Amino acid sequence: MKKYLFYLVTLLIFPAYTFANGSNRVHMDGWDHMMGFGYRGMFMWILFLIVIVLMVYFIVRASKRTSSDISFKETPLDILKKRYAKGEITKEKFDEMRKFLEN
């Protein structure tokens, strides 16, 4: 999961950095990047950080949800074995119910 998040952030940093700092045309004209973009550059960085935080939040939330869904689920035979181990049913009843479940 961390590997995918690293790749995602890496792929998004370069375009966001380029977009926030402006194109080379602005720099070639002799203007500083803040002169060309003003507060828009700062706004783009803030927007970029908000998007990254939201993406991380949803990825973590989705990974927690799927990990709990994958958890071990007991089969009817497992439940029957536990009941027999606790002494709730007899050997004859266990064999009868096991045959019924296997068919």
C-alpha cells in the first residue's frame, strides 16, 4: 500500500510543481515566478496539498475497510467443531450433523 502511495505522490508532485511555478516563458521574460502568478501560485500549492491529504485519507479508509472484510469467516463445519469441543453436542449428534453439512 505504501508503495502505491509513493508512486502516486511522485507522479503528482512534478506536474503540480510545474503548474504552481508557472511556465518557462514567465522566467525567460525576466519576471520572478511570484510576479507572473501572484497569489495564484500559492493557491495552487494549497489546493495541491488538500488534494493529496484527501487522497491519502480515502486510500487509508478503503484499505481498512477491505482488510476487515477479508477477515476469517467461520464455516458451518467450524461452528459445529467448536460446539463439539465445548461439549454442547454429543459425538453421535456431531457425526450426524457433519454428514448433513457435507452433503
